[in-house]
Amino acid sequence: MASSSHDRLEPRLLKAAANDQIEDLREVVATARESGQLTEAFLKVGLLRACERGSAGATQYLLSALGNHANREEKNSGTGVGNATVSALASSLLRAVEKNHVRVVQLLLDYGASPEAVDREGRTAVMTAAWKNHWHVLHSLIGKGADVNALDARGRNVLHNLAADKVCDWGEDVVRLLLGSVCVLDQPDELGRTPLHWAAATGKYRLAEMLLTRALLVKGIEKGGRAGADVNAVELRNKTALHLAVAHGNERIVVLLLRHGADVNARSDGGWTALHNACDRGSESTVRKLLQAGAKVNAQLLNGISPLHLASQAGHREVVEVLLERSELKQRLRDNFGSTPFLRAAQCKCKEIVSLLAPYNNVSALSTDARGACEGFEATVVDFGNFHNENRVKRTSVFNLLYGRDTENPRKQAFHALPANSKSTEFRWIHLPANNMAWVEALLTKVFIEEGAHDVESFKGLEKSFNYQHRGQRTHSNFMRPLCHSTPRATTRLLRDESFEDSVEETMDENQSPRILINGRAREPPVSPLLSSPSPKLDGAAVGRSKKPKPGGAGKMDRGVDSYSQDDSLNAQGKKGSKRGGTTTPKGTTAPKGSSIRRDKSPRPPLTLGKDLWASSACNVCVFMPYLHFETADGRKKMLEAIQHAGTPRPSVVPRVPTRDEMLLRAHLASSSSTSLHIRRTLDQFFYPNIDTKSRDQDQVVYRYQTTRGRSGNPKIFMVDQLWMWILGPNLIVTSFPQRWEQPKNDPLNVLDGIIEDINSKTREPVRSIYDLAIIITNRCSGVFDRHRLGDEEYQFLDMFEASIGIATDRESILFNQFNRASAQASNWLKNHRKLSRFAARPKDEPPQGATAVDDSDQDDDRNGPTTAGEGYHHHHHHDDQPLFVDNLLNIGQETGLLSEAKDIRDELNMIRTVLQHQQHVLVDFQEVVCEIYHGQQRSQYEVKKRFKEQQRTIDMHLKDIDRMDKQAERIYSSITNLLDLKQKHANALEARFARDQAAGTTRQGKILMVFTIVTIVFLPLSFISSIFTINLPQFDGTLNLAMSPNIPLGLALASPFRWCCWRWCWTTWGTFSTRDFAGCEAGCGLDDGKENGRL
């Protein structure tokens, strides 16, 4: 019954509270009190309804009623106000704040409601009032001491919530009210973000501006300064507000942040900068503003990705164009996966970006020196096919090959890397005259685009080959590690892509006939009659021919090769070529463009047989191989000076025009952080890539041999060059190797001329495939010093080693003979200076020891030099107490010099052996690759294995010669070591003998002093006696009386026997002092020199 009555009272309570009917409320409360239904919960329900509807009177009445009820309960129970009352007030306050009932809020606050009341999500009344834009309510709350820095469940304060709000329907007055309080601007939330982070992410420009320009407050009073938010504050992932503004495309806020000093190059986790975010998003205007603010265009993430990588793979053409406007942009920058921006664009099939990043479309990015070097050096292009003389040699500048445009049609390239547009060319060889990775990459990229830019994985495999580069701190520390490997190409496909040809292949003629794209490579209508005719008869003929291919002949798999070689110009090798019947250029001239070299008059079958053509394009081959060459001392000196000058700032006034070699060094050594040019290395630089070998380079065995013997006006030194070779598809081979400094015309060891001479040779099979050509190239490089002119000793470098070893052997024999003579002289000297025992008797007719019986003629002969082991002793000892043989035994200068010579010879032989071993390993791998290709084509491998075996035989022969010379040098080293050991032992023996003689001399000197002492003792009394006679005594008047006369004779008679006794005692005690003994004492004391010099 009570429950139903209560149900009837509550609706009346809610209605009265909502309508602010005070009388009805009193009646309901009274009824509830009488019926016992008046509880705190009952009053709370009405209070909530009154606060929600803004009924100020009802709220005030219910608050008083709630207070009275609480007082009665306190008296009855003896406890304070319960939690229910506090909860009722908090809930009511939040409801009033949310509904913006200012009067109700004030009543609640006055009654004691806490302004820190929070809802279930932890949001305070301040947050709600600010979010709802209830300025008066917010002002009341702040006035009552509400905490503006209170945090909700997500760690956000009131400013966080305003900045993160997506609706943004609050006004600036609310923000000013909050900023005028003690609200903390840089308080991080659970994500580490500040209100400025959220404003930048949500695009609230005005809020961000107000946060950045907040006035400085001291105890709530504005002081005129600025205490705005930290513009470079970072969140948990180290992102600044600029990162978030760029990532969300809020360009106005980006400008605002930059204006207030935001760090444009700040990095978040992973190394992301604002420019990375802008390029990934594709905002051209944002990218421009960031670059103008100083953003680093080449900044890389931890995985190596640059802004250009992101823009390229996303296909943002406008952003790529903006980045390409920067001169400092590095287009070939690689990420940690070995991919360039160009490769990223190709992988994502962004054809417009591929065209934009093509090297020939970015000529303006070349520096002055880089362009000058490209224009100064000439590339060699040799076409093999159906020509009058079966091949054609052309010369064009590297710039024209890589970047040139057709003069008549600027949209077309001046030169095509692939021979697809030439009906007569079956395959082509392109040679670059320097180991410059920039040139090679530009050429490989050009080939990739001409093929249609479809085979991305194959191109990526080619680019990964540059990852085998050894990098070091020194200039000569950059080189390719020796290797040979193959990378797969895409499966054969027959397709057309005219849209790509229109967008990327701008150099092709628009009106040409339709083309066939094979593996992305454009081909003209079939060249070979086997492919041009679809008749079964011709097809059968083709199959019949392919069953019996000549060794190394038709149908061979074609691959692109990049070589590392030295020479660029086609020098005069015509003498040998004419003897072989080939036609070469006149001596001292280069082959003009369009000229050809005749190889063989016999007809040659076509190279491209249908089935083999597709099989041959299944992989590419890459070869890096070192080989030996030379450079003159003057050329090496000039190159070293140019390298040093390239690393220093250039003077303002250049005294002379730089050469092409100097421009190449300056362009690709000094101006690039990642060095692309690999310079030529000496033997020591090859073997010791991380040390300074300047002094060692000037002390090569070959150099010393030529300078000491005067055999060459301009001595030469050994160099180690590298062959880079790529076989690309069925019809292109690319090589690169350096040439000598200021390459002379008539160079007998010009590698390029030697290869062309081998191609033209009539003593060998004609070149029928790119693999025949590749084998010829590796054969020439691995056997450079077998291809010099006969009888020219100037280039017989290995003979110089043998001659140096022979000279060292002869010097070792001479030194040993000298030691033998000095040893014999020492033995003779010891015999002649041996002392007899003091008790030994000497025959009267024997001459004293130390005397010589050599006549004047013998002495004259000895002065001219001893001829036998025992001769010359008297001469050596005549003018010096130290005989000359002692100096010969103690002097080891010649031995150590020869020891150093032998060590240098062995070291350099070991270096040469290392080069040859690298060649062996590379050729073995190359043979396996070629044989595997031939096996897949079901072709005979006999001829290929035979040619590789010949190359290995040549290298083995050189290795045997080097091992033989090394053993000879080792014997010399051991002999000199043994000789030094014998000298040391002999010197120790002599030192012991001289020490004994010196001790004996010291003993004799002591005896002499003793004799002198005794004599003094004996004669001292006599002097005393004689002095008596000189004393003026009164008793002695100068006359002797008779009594004194007998005393004087008596004293003399007694003194004489006493002296004789003393002498006898000394004689028997210390031995007999003969004339020879006294002479020995004088010699020991150095008195002989005084006598000889007339001083004694």
C-alpha cells in the first residue's frame, strides 16, 4: 500500500519540480513526511528534475528540504551528512551545468556543491561548461575555485577536450576565460599530446594561435609578455604539433607553427620529419613551405627512405617536381633495402614519376664539373651484326650517350642504349671509360626505361649489385668486392604498352611502325630472316641450324656486363692487327664515328634463334674482377695531387683550365657524400685499403728497379684496376674500367684497344654472341701483361721482379763473402796478438810477438785490398788499435737493407698473388653461370669450358712463377737472417776477447804502479841523507874531521846491497818485465799512439 502511494507521490513531485510549483512541492513533501515516504532519494529525484528544468525556486526549496532531512537524520543517528547527499548535489550540479542554468548552478554552489564534481567518464563541470560554451556557468565555477587543470579518465584537461573536439561549437570567450586562469598549456594526456597537438591535428587554427600567443600571467595578473604553449613539445612517439598538422593536411596551422619557431627538421620515431609526412600525403604547397623554411630535402628515415622515396612510390607528380627543383636533392639515394626513388616508382608502376626521374630528364642536376667530365670522356660503342665488316665502332661523349638530346627533335634522345632501332645490329657492347657508379647507374636506368620499365625485379637485382661495394674512410677504400653472380629476369612476354611509350619513352619517333615489347624492351620488326618469315619451311630451317650450333656461336644467351678497365681511346694496335689480316685504325689515330673493324670475311649465321632468344633473357650476369695494370710515376703523382685538391676548397681564380680527369675527381669525389667514383689503386692500396700508403707507393720493387738501374726515363708502378661487367638481356653488354691519367695515344697495354684487337683477330673464332665477347674481355683483363709488344723490356714487370731477386741474391753472396774474409782476418789477428805465459821461455832468435815480417811490397799490396781470407791484417791494424775487420763485423747496415728489400719483394708478390686468386675465383663462378645457361639451352659447353680453361692455365702459370720467385726471396730472407745471426755470435766472441785483453792490460798497469811505489820508498831515505849535508848546523862547519870521515863510506856500503835486495825481491815477486811486456803495457795505456805521432 505504501509503495503504491509512493508511486503516486513521485509523479507529483517531478511535475511540481519541473514546473517550479513551490506550493505543490510543499504539499508533496508534507504528504511524504506524514506517510513516512520522505527519504533522501525521494528528494534527490525532485532536485535532479528541478536542476534539469532550471526551476530555481523548486531547487532552492528542495535543497532546504534536503538539508532539514539531513539534519534530522544526523540527530537521530549521530552521524554527519551522508555520501548520498553529496552525490545528489554533484549529480544535480552536473545536470544544471550541462543545461546552462546559471541561477541553479549558483544555488547549488552556494549550498555547498563541489565544483569538482565528475561524471562517469571523469569529466568535470568545468569541462562540460567549456565544451558546451556556457561562459557564465564556467565563470561561476572558476570563481568558486574549480580546478581548471583537472584531468579526465584519459588524462585530458579542459583545453585538451576543446582542442580534440571535432564539432568545435564553442566560442573564443570561453578559451580566453580559461587562458586567463592558471590552466597549464603543456599538460600531456595519455598519448603524451598537449592541447596544441590536438589543435594541430583537428585543424583548430584560432585555438592554436591563442595557445601560442597566451599572455604571461603572474598570480593571475597579465604582465604583457608571452607564455604560450611549447611549439616543439613532443608526444609519446616524438611527434611535434608540426608533424600532426602536416599529416592531417592543416596547411594554415603549418604556417602558424613555422611562424612561431617550430623545428622544421624535428624527427619522430623512425626518423620521420614534417617533410616526410608532407611528401607521403602529397601536399605540394605544404612541401614548398617546408622547403622554404629550411627542411632537409635528403633527410632519411631509419630505414633509409627519403622524402623523394615517399613521393615517388605514392605517385605524387607535383611533389616530385617540387623536390626536383632543389639543387641539393640526391636522386640516387638508396634506402636500407637498396632501392632508389626511381626503383620505388617503377615498383608502384608510377610511369610519370619514372619519366621524371630518368637521368636524361634531369641534366640540370649535374654540376659544372660533372657535366665537363661527361663531355670530356668518350664512350665506346661496338655494334655486332650484319655490317659490311661485321662490326662497327662508334665513339661518342659520355654526356651524349647518357643525357644527350636529338638536335632536330629535342623530345628524342641523341643515342639509344639498346640496338632495337637498328636492323643491322644483333647485339651491342657499350664501354664507359671510368669506374663511375653514377655513369653506370644512369646507363642501366636508361636501358631499363627503353625496355619498357616492366621488369622491375630484374632491374632491382642489377641495382643491388652496387651493394657489394666496399666503403672506407679513405679515397682508395671504395671498390667492388670481386664476384660473379646472376639475377633472374622476368618471364618472356609479348605485349604492347602504347600508353607507357607515350608517357615515358619520349625519345621514340611518334610515327614509327608498331613495335614488339619483349621483356619490356622495344624491338623493331624482326631482323633475322628466321624470325621475319612465319613460313614452316623457314622455321624448320631455324630449328635445323640450332641443333648444330658452332662453338660459341648462334643462339647464345646475351647478358649485360659492366667492366672495370683503364683505357678509353682506341689506340694504335694496327701493326699486330695487320699481321693478322684485320683492319684497324692507323697508328696514333682513333677510330672515327661510324667506322668499323673487320673481324672475318666468312659469313656468320644469325645470332638470334627464336627459342634461344627467350631462354637467354632469363637472367642477367654481373662480374666484378680486379686485374693488374700500370701507371707512370708522373701520372700517379698528378693523380694524387688532383685527389688532394679535390678535397680542398677551390681557389677563386683558377690558373688554368682543368683537365677531364681533374673534373671527374672533383665532381664525384669531393661534392658527393657517398662517393660514386672508384679511383685507380696501387698494389699497396689494393692490399691495405684503410691506411695511408703514400710512402709505400713510392717504394715499389718495380719503381726502385727502374730508378736505380736507369732503365726508364719515366719509371712505372703497378696498379690494380677493376673490371665491371653487366650482361643485360640478349643483346647488350656493358663494361667499365678506368684508363690511365691523361691517356696517351700509343699505349701498348691499352685494355680497350687490346679487346678490339682480339675481336678483329683472324686466329680465333669470330664473336657470335655476347658470351664470346665477355670471355674475350675477361681473358684480356686477366692476362694484361701477356699482351705487350714482343721484346719491349719496359713492360716486363714480372721480369723486373726476377731481376731484383737476382740482384738481391748476388748482394747476399757478396755480403757473406765479406763476412767470411772479416772472420778470417779476426782469426789471424787473434793469432798474432796471443800473449805468451809469463813463465814461458822464448828462443833468442824468435822475433818479439807483435812484430811483423812483411816487406814493403806486401804492405803495398795490402793497401790495395786483401784478396784472401788471411791477407791484409797488417794494413788493417797498422794505423788503428781497433782493426778494420771489427767494423765490418759490427756493421749490419747492408744486411738490414737487403733484408728490407727481400721483405718488400715478398710482400708485393703476395699482393699480386692475391689479385690472381681473385681472378681465379671470379672466372670459376663466371664459367658456372655461362655453362648453366648453355645447359638450359641444350647447347654444347665444350668450347666455353675450353676457353675458360685457357684463362685458368694462364693464371696458374703466373701463380707458379710468383710462387717460384717467392721461394727465392724467402731463401734470401733466411740467408740474410742467418748471416745477421752469425755476425751477432762473432761479435759476442770478439767482445769477450777484447774484454779479457782489457782486463789483462789493467793488471799490468797495476804492477807498474807497484814498482814505481817501491822505488820511491827505496830512494826516499837517500834524499833525506843528502839533505842533511845542506843543513846549516853549528856543529857542522863544513869540514869533516877524522871521526866523521869513515861514516860516509860505511853508510854507502850498507845502502847499496839493500837496494839490490829490493830489486831482486820485486823481480821474483811480479815477474820479469821484458821489453815486449813493457811495450804491451804502453799499447794498453795508449802510449803507442803517442810514440807514433811523435808526442813521446
